[in-house]
Amino acid sequence: MADHVVIGAGSIGSNVARLLAERGESVRIVTRSGSGPEHPLIVRVAADASDPARLTELSRGAKVIYHCANPPSYTMWERLLPPLQTAAIAAAKANDAVLALTGSLYAYGRQPGGRMNEHTPMAATGRKGRLRKRMWEQALAAGIRTVEVRGADYIGKDATGIYSIFIEPALQKGRAAWITGHLDMPHTFTFNGDMARALVALAQDERAWGRAWHVPSPPALSIRELARRCTEAAGRPPAKLIQMPRFVMRTAGLVVPIAREVAEMDYQWYAPFYMDATETADTFGLSATDLDTVIRDQVGAIRD
């Protein structure tokens, strides 16, 4: 029996598990492979978290269930995310546990000026945004104590995002980075460690339950500026960035499913994209980690 159950061992789930264990809390982390961080207070279990009965059993006695699982490909979302959400809700209800959900900004869809705060309406028209909206509404309607913590695109050690996909390989191999997005549009990035801290803090504060909150994040910056700062921190020559024509991914999407899924979300990268987390910061006293600190940690492997 553990005080906390974490579903998923990606960068968010692993950070949540470590944070709780370092505070002296017992944690059970559930993944298909039984992976996860090593710590005396973390028990790693190999199980199918989309099985409601199995997850309910593994969550006996838990105070909080953290849903941090995310399929590795957009093409898997419609098939894998709904069963995971249903199982997490069932386990929380059966065990009277708080359900803390790792959310994104997808449910908002395109917004005027690209600005989103905690009260922006969920107006997505794309498949993935509508799915995120349905899942949050499902949790709200379930009669459980729940909170959704929403972040922008992740940066930080082990985070999957613009840095790991495009910038890091270019720095490692000393070649140009082809970017599927406008290089000079301001964009909010969220440190994965700040997401983990927000999830833990809000899950245990009843003021947070029953609604969504944003993770305090550094001021928005462009892909070009992010790449420049990463390059400097890594002690490497300036990285050459090449903006891929927008039509390339859209044309490929006619025959390649993953390209179609990526193109659906490209509005986030061709216009300003701002996440405002003022209310979360003011209510719970949370703040964003300094961006240079995040970047130094992120590029550590290359620098070393």
C-alpha cells in the first residue's frame, strides 16, 4: 500500500514520483514495463493502467492518484487515452482518492492573440483538443475530487519537445536543425520539474479541486532564442536553424498519419502562444524556475 500512485514514468511521472519520495512519501508507480526512478520509497509495478479493476487494486489506500501517462505518438491518442482516463477515474472513486491530471493547452484551440489563462473557454475544433476537453469533462462529472494541471510545451531534462526533437540532435551532430514552426514567434515553454511541483501541490490543496490550473512558466520566447540560449549553455557553436515550409507537413499529412496529426496542432507554432498562470501563482505561491537554470540542466549531457 502506498500513499501515492503515479501512472506513467515519462519525465512528468518520474519527476512526480521522485519529488514525493524525497519528501518521505511512499509511492507506487505503474507502467506496462515496470519502469520508473529508483528510490527506497518508490515501488515500480508492471501493469496495464487502463484496466480499471487492476488499477483500483493497485491504488488501495492511496491519497492521490497522479495520471501522468501519455502515449508516445499522436496517432495512439484516440485508442489509448480514453481507457486510461476511465480507469483512473474508477480507481479514484473506488478508493476515495484525489485524481490529479496532467493536462495541456490543446482543449483551448486557437485563441485571439494566442493568449490563454485559467478561465479561457475550451473551444478546440481539432481531434486532439476535443479529446482533451471530453476527458476533463468526464473527470468533472464523475463525482470525485479532481484537479487538472495544464502546462505548455515541455523543456527540461528528459522532456520530449522542441529541444529534444529538433535542437539537441543538431547540437550533438553539429548540423542544421529543420524546424516545423515559425522561428521568431513568442511561445510559452513549461519546465517539466515545475509541472511536477504544481501537480503535487495542487493535488493536496482542496482549493484547487474541481477546476483546471496553469503551471507558472518562464516568459514566452521564440524558438530561435531558445536555441541560442541552449547553444551557449552547451558551449557549442551557434546552431543553424532552417524553417521548414508549412505546406510540407500538411502535404505529407495526406498520406502519413503522424504528419497529419502534427499539422493539426501547427497553429501553436506559427502565431504567438502565451500561457498565463497568474491566478495559480497568486493562489498557491508557486513560481517558475529560472529559464537559464532549466537550460543548463537540459543541455548538461551535451556540455559534459
